[in-house]
Amino acid sequence: QVQLVESGGGLVQAGDSLRLSCTASGHTFNRYAMAWFRQAPGKEREFVSIINGDGSITSYLRSVKGRFTSTRDNAKSTVYLQMNSLKPEDTADYYCASTWDTGSYYSTPNSYDYWGQGTQVTVSS
């Protein structure tokens, strides 16, 4: 049974940093691309970033590029999202998701097979 467990969310002020973690179990971690999505109240789930199985390819939502960095430690079956220079508009529940790494990467939620339960990030102004 595949499980993804996020952690690291919290309440911070604008300009602060947070690092989210997502630890996976139940699948061969380095064969899966790992994505981060977020969902703000009343809004649709939004793609934030993706990192491929060996960590050599990343892609980001335009509004977070240069501020957020996704990395992974395959030995620990964990993917990270380092979020710097946080803004109030980054406030959302953040979810990690995984899909088999085919070499093609998508930003739509239905392209992902497994999801974590989410971790809340609140950025005050």
C-alpha cells in the first residue's frame, strides 16, 4: 500500500521560509516522479512543482519559480519543497503526489496516482 506523508507546514510571516517534506512508502521511490500541488480555500488544486525520479529534472509554477525549490533524497524516500520569500498568496494546503516516471511530466492532478493528506501553509502579511 502506497503512502505519502507530508510535514513541515505552519504559520509564517511574509518573507519567511518553510521546508515541506513528503515521505513515501510502498513503492520504488526512485521510479516515481514527485509533484507538489496546493489548494487555497475556494480554489482549484494548482500544480506547484515536479521532480523526476533521479532528481535531474524539475519544473515549477511560474509564480513560485526562483522562490521554491524541489529536491529529493531517494535513500530516504523523501521529496522536499523549500519555500523562500513566502507571500500571502502562497497560503494553501500543500499536497505531494506521485506517478510512475515515464519521462513525460504533467501539471494536471488526474495525472498522479498517489496523494498525501496535505499540510497547511499560512503566510501572514
